[in-house]
Amino acid sequence: MKNRNIRFALALAVCLGASVSASAQTGATNTPFWAGMKDAASFERAMDARLANAKATLDKMLLVKGARTTENTLRPYDDILLELDTVSSQAQLVQSVHPVEAVRQTAEKVTQKAGTFGTDLSLNRGVYDALAAVDASKADAETQYFLKRTLRDFRLAGVDKDEATRKRIKALRDELVVIGQDFDRNIRTDLRKVTAKNAAELEGLPADFIARHKPDANGVITLTIDYPDSLPVFSFAKNEDLRKRMYMEYSNRGYPKNIETLDKMIARRAELAALVGYKNWADYITADKMVENATNASQFIDRIVAASGPKADREFEVLLKRKQQEVPSATGVTAWERAYYAELVRKSSYDFDSQSVRPYFAFDRVKQGLFDVTSKLFGVSYRPINVPTWDKSVEAYEMVENGKVIGRFYLDMHPRKDKYNHAAEFPLRTGATNRQIPEAALVCNLPGGEPGDPGLMTHDDVQTFFHEFGHLVHTLVSGRHQWIGISGINTEQDFVEAPSQMLEEWTWDPKTLQTFAKHYQTNEPIPTALVTRMRRASEFGKAMTVRQQMVYAKLSLSVYDRDPKSVNTTTMVKELVNKYTRSPYVEGTHFQTSFGHLDGYSAVYYTYMWSLVIAKDMFSQFDRRDLLAPTVASKYRNDVLAPGGSKPAATLVADFVGRPFSYKAWEDWLNREEQ
Ligand SMILES: [Zn+2]
């Protein structure tokens, strides 16, 4: 699946209408974030000044005498959040993209400092007691919601436990950071190789793949298990043995080391959840999500599994039939045959070659098209500006509404040495009414960016661009609230992908595509028939993909929803693969040891599908014959995007669709057969 991460601002965060000094700014500001940053030292100074201001604000807030009010307590707390949010989000971007290693390393150090500050704050009993004493009964709804959510987050952190327990919680949190780093490192450094005896073994692979992999003096060709090597092998290699050998290595990355790392991670999290008062980690981690608890998450997975069964079976039969054309006696399709036969089905039944659309998707045209589409939908415009950035290839823009600048953003769109190599949106500053406008950056690795290169993108790239831009629009249009803690995309984690997943729909609409997807040489708009073939081809296999996703979701939940002593991750993988998919578990494989989300997402991998169900439901409100119609889009912006985290996500969705969200649109999408 695509890597479409989003970086969260620290869930804990606050600023005192502090005065701004010329050397290092603290407090609210509208200055472009990279202004005045010359090197590692100037960046660290600026970030240290913010953390120092947060600390000073904290000390002052604790010393307040007399009745606790929103003005003397919640306001300074939110000012601390402002500083912490700014420091952690900016440091995360800089450590991921800055071209100079020393600056990246400094940013990592700053991230750790902000992390420590955040953990200490979340366990600070004095701060919690002060906030709990605030009488907000006469405050407005947003303020009441913010205070209520803040107190809940403090309790989830364990602030109301005795000192010994809080000490143990902190130790466990620190240890979990190290365990997570071990887990990642064991994946990253397990550089497995697969060799092909000769060039003939690469038969079926694309010409540019073969050209990139030259044989050595003995004629042997060495492949890695990274995506650029492994995915084409699974899809195109005619040699079954090569696919099988690739599968075995690919499904053992991080093994055996990470079996133990994972067991330790699961055990420590179970202990932490128990200390805070939860039955298990899955219940603990879902307590602040839309899904509310592990039982609901489990029922959600069961429902998706049941809904996708009949279609996944039909798709599997098509695969098996295709295989039987080559192997008449075949009765099954193995894990290393699935992608290969799916590709053959797409070619023979749908007549679609993914390369054929690239001439219509030159980077600059897609960018302009995306700007035009989102301008129309959300009633904003964009204008390029000349402000300092971290690399000369980065572009900066302002988002303008009714002549007023409401946000600023940066596009860092093409590959560069030492740059973050996935696609993500990085919020850089959360907006606050009359105090500061939001800032965010898009970081992608799309084609183009070199002189003379038109940057011809695949449709997958176009979807990625729309998806990430969806996060950016969400961040910028939700930046006008009185409290940092509920402004921007500080919303439930299992909702935050929905707006982005929904914006991808516009990349499948021929009428929308024809406004910008024009052949880079002839200027001919993309033909409707080609879009239709592309859609049909994309439909095949989606139920099997949903089932595969549920293997991941259920594993993620199950390793965390029971006594860790009863968890054997390999047995669990085997059971789930055999239960949810028609290709049996392959003995000797351990995909869980490289399933990075078991650390980052822990029990909540279900969130991707949950968000997708909501995205499909929200999209059903739009008129498919006229996706650019402004009325519904503006209602969506006002009901769902602009409120940011100021209301529960379920309320935002219900405000927009006029009822609690439903599965119907998702089920229609799942069962739809393109004609
Ligand atoms: Zn995303």
C-alpha cells in the first residue's frame, strides 16, 4: 500500500502573548518559518528560545494565586502548546528534508528535546490540577470542548497516578522509544539479497528494470528486497522460482531479531496500559479515537471482512482461472503468484497499460490542475511568494481568501539526495485567530524538477499528489480558532485520512481530468475511453486487497488486545492469513517482523479503512456529474474542514451528511463493477 503518512503535531501542546525579540522569535508570529535560519546553530537557537519561553510560561502559570480561570490558566497552557507544536513540527520537517547533514542532526536533537518536554508536561500533576480547577461553565462551546479534551489527554497520559506510578510510566515511555528505534533499525539494516543465475531468469520484467540490473562477471544478477526491485518481480517475473525466493526473503525482513523486539514492545505497552487503568493496550490507544474501544475496532474489522467476502471469492476464482490457462491442474494461487496473475488479468481483460496515461500527467500541468480544482472547490486562490526556504528547489505560496492571506505553504516535490523518500504533509505552524496564520509543507518524490524533464507522472503519482494536498488544505483552512490545541488538524487519528482519501476521487473523474490532463506534446485532453479503461483495471482485485488489509488490521489489534504472554505473533499471522485470504500462509515466513506500523500505529492500523468508509460516505454527497459544483464543496469546507479539532469528528461528518456516517457508500464502491 502507498505510504501516505501524515505527521501529527504533538497532541499535547500552549503561548503567552509573548513579546517577540528580534534575534529569536517566540510566541505567535506570521514570519515565514525559515526566515533567519542560516545554519544548524541558528535553527537550534530559535527552537531553544521557544522551549525556554514554554518553560517560563509554565513556571508562571503554576505560580498563579487565587481562582483558576481560562485567562490565567488555560491561555498560558495553550501558549505552551503553541511553542511545543511549533518546535516539534518544524524540527520534524527539517530532520527529514534539509540538504545539510549537520542541520538534520541538530533537528533530530531538537525533536528529542521537544519530546522530553512533552512527556514531562503530560505527567505534570501541578499543571493538571491547575487546569482541572478552571471553571469553564460560562465559556463558549469550543473552550469547554478544549478543556474537557485536554483533561482527558492528561488522564490518558497517567498524570493522576501516584508519583511512583508516574515514574514507571515515564521509564516505560522512554524505553518504548528505544524499542521502536531498534525495531526500525532491524528492518532498515536487514539488507537481504536475491540472485538470479542469469539474465534469462528476469524474463517478463520491464526493459528499464533489466537495464538497471547488470549481471556480474559470472552472469549472476543481484536484486534487493526493496520495493523498486521486489514489486516488479512479484508482478512481472515469469520465473516462478525467482518470485518464490523473493517472497521468502521479503517476508522475513527483520527476522529473527524483531520477534523478540516485538514481544518486548507488546509486553511494555501492556504494562503501561495497565498502569493507566486499562485492560489492555488496544483499549488504551483507542480511547481517544472515533472508534472508542478495542471491541468496536474488532467489530469494525469483522464487518469489513464479512462485506468483502463474496467479492474477494469471485476475484480469486478469476485469478485461479487465469492460472489454469498456464497450469491446467492448478487448484490454488500462492502468495507469490497473486500479483503476477492479477497483472495478467488486468492486461488481458481490461486492456490497460499503466504507462499509457503518463504523457497526460506532466508535473506542472497536474500542479496547476490541482490548484484550479481546489480553488474552485474551497473558494481560495494561491499565489507564489518569494520567502526563505530550506532548498532552492522549494516553492512557497500563499493561500488567499477574499483578498486576505489565510495560510502559507511550501512545495518540496522532487527527489533530492538525503531527502525523506515517501510522500507526506508536514504541518509547520498551527493557525490561531488574529495571532498567526498556519504554515505547512508538502514533501513528495514525484517525477520532474530537472531542466527539460516534463515529469511524466503515473496515475498513482497523481493520486498521491491530490491525497497529500488534501492534508495541506485541511491544515490551512482549519487554522482559525482561538486555541492552538483544537485548531488545525488536531482531530482524531482515525478520521484524519478521510479528507485526503476523498480528494483522490477527483483524479478518477474524466471531466475533472480533462481540465488539466492534456498530452504534453499534442495538448490533447486525456480521452474518456482511456480513463474508463484505467478505472476498470483498478477495480480488479480491490476486495482481495481489502481482505489483505484486514489481515494487517486484525493482527495490529490482536497482538495488543490480550495478555502478552498468550501472544505468539507467528501463530497469529498464520491463522489470520488462512482465515481472511485464499492464498495459504507460507511456512517459514514472518511478515510481522518488518511491519513497521506495529510500532508507529500499534493497535490502530484499522484507521486507514475506517477513514476510507467515511471518505466514501462524504463523497456520496457530491454530484458525480458535476464534481466541481461549488455549493456542496463549500458546505463540506465549512462543516468538515474548517472546524479542525474543535468538535468530535463524528459530529463534523454528521453535520455534513445530515446523519451519522454509514457504510453504504463504501459497500457500493466495493461491489461496483465498472462497465
Ligand atoms: Zn494521508
